[in-house]
Amino acid sequence: MFVGLLQLDLMIPESGSLKEKRFVLKSIKTRIRNKFNVSVAEVDHLEKWQRTVLGIALVCNERKFIDKTMNQILNLVDDDADIQILEHQLEVL
């Protein structure tokens, strides 16, 4: 059994309030959950308007599947015009 953990440090430059930030985050988190069936949570910078860290977890029996899925998630987030990826970190246990 493998557990994949992806941490995304994100910038939401157009956000002018926590309400706007939450709207953008809700949209991207829902798309990630629905498309990839993974767990997604905001784990840091909860009170900042333009910054956040998302934690994404996936449990699987193949390392190759985790790598493929996490790369697809990175591409999905990178394609979102409202979000910039500042840094990402993938760990497989």
C-alpha cells in the first residue's frame, strides 16, 4: 500500500478578501475531488487573502498510479487562471 501526499503552496493574486479566496478554493477543491477521488484540504495560511496551502492525499496499491494522478492534479491547478503554484512537494509513503 502506498500513500501519496501532495502539498501545494498557492497564490490567488486577484483575491481581495477571504470570501473571494474561499470562492476560488471551493471551486478548485471540488474539481480535484470529483475528477480524481482524492482528499483535499486547506492546511495553512487560513487567514491570508491571497495565499494558501492545499494538502492532497491518495491511497493506492501502485506507486505509478499515484505519480500519474498527482501530476494530473498539478496540471489541473496550473491551468486555472485564478491560481498560481508557488511551490509543490510530493511525498510517497
